Amino acid sequence: MSNVAPPRGLQPDHRWALYRHYDAKGTLLYVGAAIDPVRRLKQHHGRSRWYPHIARIDVEWHSNKKDAKAAEQAAILAENPEFNITGRQLA
């Protein structure tokens, strides 16, 4: 995981993470947003069929939930992660 700690100066109850899960080939598997990305990763374990394929996790921090959720939606639409269903526009 890259940069899992929140940036300095942000209160823990305000920062939100946007995370991306990639497989060993660099394919984007999933994009999500959470206040605690480590706990969210544990929730994916056993529930998400793509979990065993995670080889890399990138995390970027946002100052609040609204910004993180907006970034999540934009990333899902622009990057088309293989296993995101919620947030996609269906043709």
C-alpha cells in the first residue's frame, strides 16, 4: 500500500481515502472510498471474488467524504475498473 497514513494537518475524523486495487499485471480491479481503507480491505476479504488477485493498492487522501466520493465516481467512470458495478453508467 502506498501512503496509507493520512496527510499531516488533517483530523482523523475528516480525512477519507480513495483506493485502487490492481492485479499483478497492473489491471485496475476496483476503486473505492473509505474513511479507513485498511478496515475496508478486510471487509472485502471473503466477500469479493477479486480480492485474491490484489497485488497492489494505491491510496490517495481527501480532506472529506464528499471529495473522496466525487473522486471515486470520477475514477470509476474514467478508469473503468473491472469489478466496480456501483457507479458505472450502463449503456
